[in-house]
Amino acid sequence: MFDTLTNRLQGAFQRLRGKGRLTEEDVKEAMREVRRALLEADVNHVVAKEFTDRIREKAVGQEVLQSLTAAQQVVKIVHDELIELMGGTQEKIARASKPPTVVMMVGLQGAGKTTAAAKLARYLLTQEHRRPLLVAADIYRPAAIDQLKVLGEQVNVPVFSLESGAKPQEIVQSALAEARRGGYDYVLVDTAGRLHIDDELMHELDDLVTIASPEEILLVIDAMTGQDAIHVAQSFHERLHLTGLVLTKLDGDTRGGAALTVRHVTGCPVKFVGTGEKTDALEPFYPDRLASRILGMGDVLTLIEKAQATFDEKEAKDLEAKIRRNEFTLEDFLNQLRQMRNMGPLDQLLGMIPGMNKLKQQLEGKSIDESQIGKVEAIILSMTKEERQKPELVMKSSSRRVRVAKGSGTQVKDVNQLLQRFEEMRKMMKMFSGPGGKRKMRGIGDLTSAMQGGSNATQTRTHRHKKKR
């Protein structure tokens, strides 16, 4: 997400940091780089110019230019302006004073409305602890109703539909009556995709708005459509008075210009972003968190929320006690890897950890090979229960290592590397759990390398020692 933009911006700021005190020309040159980076990210050219003009105006003040930390202040100004550009604060989903709250999902064909509706239903159920009802009002796309029913089963949310031949207006009217009888908190209406220039189908949406009086009309937009997304949002907003936007496929958009500018251009807040194909890959949109990610500052709050949703609290306490007693085993290690995988792609998780952008650059822009987790899993499962509990048994026996390698379809060197990384990780986790653990978190790059199965732990240590010298 935003990898290209992040790298370009960090390059511009790195040149500023090497300058010591800044001149007005230094700031102007940096802003030219920032503007080029934004244009490459598919940000509207007018927005990009206004954005960099505002930063330049604030950054050329004497209190900045004469400061010993001028470069850092410029980065802070950019950070604050990015937040403002994307809306300033998070806009939560509405809730009616008297349930049910009606949410209409609208948009173009292929934007991902049906999947977004199911993801939103899951979010309301698991994160907001509400009772949502999905409504299948897309009668035009073949299998749209069946798709919603399948997704509804996956997220454990009921789907309301009528027999073939019913019109969307009838479906929505009946669904509202069912929601009131059933005591549902939210009604999520999945409407048919349509072009904003199709007057007949747009008139149908007008009818649905009149019938349902929705608290939310959310436009679902494919973020990969770039600036076209802004034109679509403007057209739908003029007709329906949108209350918010849902940007899908943001994980696949390395440019991300739509996410940065759609609020500024349309006035409609982005309320949710889709970050993957799974039904749990929907996040509330926080401008401040996304700004931090774009500038390579990480997003610790989102990382913590993902961890809390994935890791069992009791298991976490038991694990901490094991680490303190130095009883962390290969079974514990495998369990943590599996739970990490449930949190999302490792590339995304790395982007949420402050400072991990440097590690990603060490990988020369390559994606982390998540297949390594499968290899690690195969090696550990090829051990006996006793060996998983006492890894030193395998470490001290070449015959055991040969047997494990054959059983896992790997080589002995792979087994050796895993055991070595595991031992390093166990020592590191023991160190983190003791006094002053936060100061020792500078070694987290080693830990991440151990989890992804590479040899970057050694590279990170070498890089750190060079810096000390």
C-alpha cells in the first residue's frame, strides 16, 4: 500500500536531513519532489499543487529555517497537511436514534459492493457488537443474490431476499419490516451496480432512498481506478447526496491517489477501506494513521487492534509467563506464526511497525516470501512432540535433523537455520520481557527476519554495528 509514494517521499526528506540548516531553496526543491511523487501516485494535479504550496508557505518561516531540527519540522508539516487533506478525523458509521439503521451500498459494476457489504456486516457484528441484516437487492447481476448468501454464511449474518421477479423497491420494503420484527440494529442494502449516466437505474436508487430513508449512503469505489474514482464520486454525490465512501482494493494500489484526494475533491468522508480479499479485510479509515503509514512512520494503533482481535488474552498472558521462565517452545513459535498470518499479509504488518521501512528497503523492494512460513510449519510438524518441547534434542543430534528434513521435504540446512533463528528469537523475547525491554526493541528487525525465514537478522545486526562505529 503506497510503497512507491512512501519511498519517493522518504527520498526527498532524506536529502533535507543531510542539509543541516535549511534554506528556502532547499524547501522549494523538496516540495518539487513531493509534488512529483504525488502526481505519480495519481493525485489530482490541482490538489498536488495546492498541497505543496501550503507546505512551502509554512516551511519557509524563520522559526523553521533557523531551527536545528528544520528537516524534522518539515516532515511534521507534511504529516499534518496529509491528515487535513484526507479529512482530519475519522468519520464513524452512523447509528439511528431508533433502530434499524439503514445503510445503502451503491456504486459502479465491479466495484466490489457485494463483498464490501458482507465485510461491513462482519465488522458491525464483531467490532461494534451489533445485529446486522444483509439485503439482496441486486436483481440484475446473475448470481448476485447467491453470492451475498454465501458471504452471509461466511460472516454469520442473515441475508434477506425475495423470490425471483420481485423488484428492488419491494425487496427493501419487505426487508425493513423484517428488520423491525427481528430487532436488527443495521440493514445493509446491496444494490445493483450501475453507471452514473444511466438515468433509469439512478432513478431506481432515488426510489430506494425514498422508501428506506437511509442514514448512510455509501459509495463503494475501486481504488485502483485512480482519478476516475473521483469523477464517479462527484456524479453519485450530486445525485444521491452521499454520506460516505468505501475504498476497495487499497492493498493492490501502490499509487493510492484516490484515497488521498477523494475527500478533498468531493467533500465526502472515506469511512472504510478494503485491504484484502478476506471478509475481515475491512478497516475504518483513520486519516492520521494512513498519513503515518505513507511517511514510513508506522501505524502501531492499527497493529495493536489487529493483534487484540487475533490473539487470545489468556494465551498472551500464558505466553508472556513462558517467555519469562525461558520455556518458549517450537510449538509456541509455530502458534505465533499462525496467528501472525491471521492478522494479514506480512508486508502490511511490516508497514505498521515504525522503522520497518528500512528493513523493507534492505529486501530491495521484494515482497516478503510468506511461503517460508509454510516451510517452517512443515519442519516443526515433522518433529516429535518431545522435540518440539525440547528443541535442543534436535540441535544436538545430526540424525534427528536428517530425519526432520526428510519428513518435511526440506534440506538439513533449512532445519539448522530454523533452529538457529528460533534460539536467537527466544533469547531476544526473553530480553524484551525483562526490565528495560522497550529500549531493547531496536532489535525488532531481527525478530521480524526470524519470522519471515530469511537471513536478514545478521544483516540488521551488521548494519547496526557499522552505525555505532
